[in-house]
Amino acid sequence: MSGSVVADFVAEAIYDGADSDEPLQARVLLSEDQLVLASDSGRTVIDLDDVFDVVVSKIPEDLGSFFDQSVLVAYSVGDDRRTAVIRGEHDRIDRFALFLYKAILRGHPAEIRHPAREGGRVRETDTEQVSVVPREDSLRFRGEAVDLVISLDDVVGVEYRRREGGNGRPLLGVRHRDGDATVTTEIRHDTSSRLNVLARILRSEYYRADEILADVELDDVEKRTLVALYAGVAVDSLPRVLSEPDRAVGADRRAGADEAEESIDIPAVLTKLADEGLVADADTGALTHDGALVAIHRLDDVES
């Protein structure tokens, strides 16, 4: 194995090169440029330059003691595409995934423009070369003139696009919350595989919000309530905030607000959100982590 070893442990694994399609107890070794999986049934070596995707299963922390966490590593061998799955105890696999992300991205600088957009306004910002450092809940982009940290909880959209003057290379347009504003940061990388890994990291919490919403049914008022609570609106101010008509003016606006205010049953809305695990306390309106996550990622839907 080449390079210094950064992780060495035993876990269940399914990988090419083993004489079985079933999970095997295998030794997992990660260096700065290779991932090695070895057992009595066979051994395989994966060059990190060949990895084009890393998928981490997202088991909620409170269930981590009951279910194993897993990492799927997708990589190329010539024209073939293969996968390896490593499964084990929640915290260990999470740490391994972070080490794997760091190893894949270490020593391979990216280029960013930040901010490329603020709200709907395009900014003429210079492109900066940066190192990329994955963290447990964020990505740090550090260069001579920029030191940007994007919290994964704040990402509200990630898309591939191309920009004129960039030699046709694809880039990521990352929309994320920055204080009270939504900004777009553009990220470009020399290799599409590492750009894909960056996209996977940035979307990890965004997908979690979609999973939460898939498990619950929220109407427009309930979504707006989450966003208002996230923005710091007090519970006793919710009727006024939620009933404010968008397009009414003058006396019609006030009359419409009064009528809507009376029709919204705030205690019932908060109780529903508490039952769904999105509000920790229906009396105070304190959000759970999942509630805040949904609010962040649905803020633009409500504002539009």
C-alpha cells in the first residue's frame, strides 16, 4: 500500500475480488491515495483517483445503536464501473467516510467564485484557487484571498452548469444561506469525478430534508410556520405573520388579514408539527434539528 495509512479497521464489506457476494469480515485500510479491502476470500486495491462517487447511508443518530451505517464507494477500472460497500458501527463508518472524503480531495485544489450571485443579482467576483477541506458538517474552501465555510445544513440547491470562459469545464452552482440572504457559490474542479464527490457531500443534508418531507404531509401553512419559527418569529406573532396577504392593498389587505388571522388555528398547527418531530415544544415553538433543516431548505419555496 502506498502513502501513509489514515484508517485501519475491520468491518463487513462486499467488494470485487472476494470469492463471495455476501458481506465478509474484511480489513479496511485507507491511505492518502488508496483504499484496500482484504479478507481470506480475496483482496482488492482501489486507487482514489479512480473513485467517482461516495454514498453514505444516513441513519439518524438516535437509531445508530440499532442499525449499521454503510459507505458505498463507486470507482472505475478501465472502462468498467465497480462498487464496494463497507458496513459497520455508526460512528466508525461516519469517521471513515470523512477520512475518505479528505483523502480523495487532498492535494487537488478547486476554483471558486464567491459569491457568484446574491439573491437574483449576478456578481462579478474573481475566481480563486482554493484547497478543499471536508469537515463533519461543512466544507471549507481556503485560498490566499478567500476562506469560505459552507455549512451542509445551509445548502438549499446544487446543480451542474457551464460558464462561458471556463474552457467548457462543468461547475457546481451551490445555493446556500449566508446569514439572512441566499447566495450562490460556483465551484470548478479539474476532474469530473472529484466534482461529483463534492456535489455528493454538499447534497447530503439537502437530501435529508427531502427524506423528512417524504415521511410527512405538510400543507402551505405548516411549511410557512416552520420558516417563520426558524426566522425567530414568536409564537404569539404567528397569526399575524402567517395571515399577511401577499397582494392585497389598503383596506382590503387589512380586512383579508383579519379574516385569515381568525381562520388559522395556530395551536393545532404547532401540535401537528410537534407530532411529526419537527417542533420540540408546541408552546414555545422551538424547532428540532429536522424542523430547522426543513425550514432552511424550504425557505425559498415559501418566499417565492
